[in-house]
Amino acid sequence: MTIDTPDILKKIVVRKQEEVASAKYTVPISELKSRISEMEDVPRGFERHLREAAASGWTAVIAEVKKGSPSKGVIREDFDPLEIAGIYQNNGATCLSVLTDEQFFLGHLSYLALIREMVSLPLLRKDFICDPYQIFEARAAGADAILLIASMLDLNKLLEFHAVAKEIRLDVLLEVHDEAEMEKALKTDCTLIGVNNRNLRTFETDLGTTGRLSRMMPADRFLVTESGISNRSDINRLAADGAQAYLIGESMIREADIGLKLRELLTP
């Protein structure tokens, strides 16, 4: 299932497979499908919100609710996901990304439903999806979109998982980091492509990754740049390189005044 996955990703995928096996035993997929069929909430249009914001000239920021990471450890000690989500919405974020991985990123699946109750913005489930079960789990938990990572899924899996997501009206952000992954992504009909500027093998970040890969993007795809965005000049550089939306977490989460930092990022 995995192809040339970096070591940290291999560890994460092994852990995910264990978690999914346990979750399937606790909550069978039939129960998730039943819950979804009874949901009155319809997905909020994650990709649509990004495209509309970008078309209007607004800086489309996907603001990330994130407590920690394998490379940085705990980023914010006084982490309150609901308070942070509210601050993001009140200060101009277009969409939210919610970390639901517990072991490596200190998130939780329950954050999705709690945040959905509090804000009206579309939510991305940010996790390491290796089984269709997690896609149904995301929809049942309140997500409007999921992340798929090209470096941990072969083309057949990407096609299958995207089809499952579409069937239950979830958008997909398909993440790539190099030319081979971009070529693979473009063989799917995913229209929302995320370029991760961070190399998951080394955790080194290079904003030039976005510009390099954006040259491969057809006009009908929408490019989200991820990782390493610290200030407005980074956004201006990435916009000039072809980025249309910006997934930002750590540089805001670290700040005492998260709202002020977001407003600074949004100010041309």
C-alpha cells in the first residue's frame, strides 16, 4: 500500500492501520454510513469557499488548528481548539484545517464536531488517511473535506479514496511534494492540489517547491501551498509563484495574539 514512504510516514501509517482496525471494531462502518445518511448538515463547500475567496481578491487562508508536530513537539501549551477556531473565523480565515491525529500531532477526531458547532467555515480533516473507513469517519465527525497524501498512497488508492469522498460529498485536498507526486496527482480528477513545501523525509522546508511544481499545474486545478509560511512577504512570493490559497498553522499558533498575526498575514 505504501510506496517509498519516508520513515516518519511509515511509522505514522503503521500506527494509523492499528487505529483504524480498533475503530472498525468499536464503530462498524455500517454505523458510520447510517449516521451520515441521517445527517441534516450538508458539507459547506471547502473548495468552493477557497475559489470564491481567491476570485474576489481576498487572501484565502486555510488556518490550522494544531497543537504540535513530530518535528516541533508541543507548539502551544495553552491550546484551546474552540477558542482558536473562533479567533480564526473572526479575523478573516476562509477555511479551517483541523488536526485529528492524536499520537503524532496531538489532535483529536472530536475537535471536528465541536468546532463545527461553533464556526460556519468549512473544515478540513487533516490526518493520514490510509483506509476508506477514515473518509466515512471524517464525514460523520463533521468534516467538509479530507487530506490525501500522494507520498503514502499509490494511484489506485488515490482514485478509490477520491471516489469514496465524492460519493459522500466531501472535497479532497491532494497533497504533493515533488514532480513525480504531482504527475500522479494529475492522473486523478482531484481539482484541489496542495503543494507541501516541507520534505517529510528531512523536515526541511523550501518555499521554492511551490513555484517549481506550480508550472506543472493545468489552469482548471486550484493550488494550495502548505508549510513554512511565516509572514506577508512569504504569501506575496508564493502568490507570484502561482499559489491561490495558503494553509498556515504554526506561525499563528506560536503567537500570543493569534488574531493579530492572521490579520497581518491577510494585509497586502
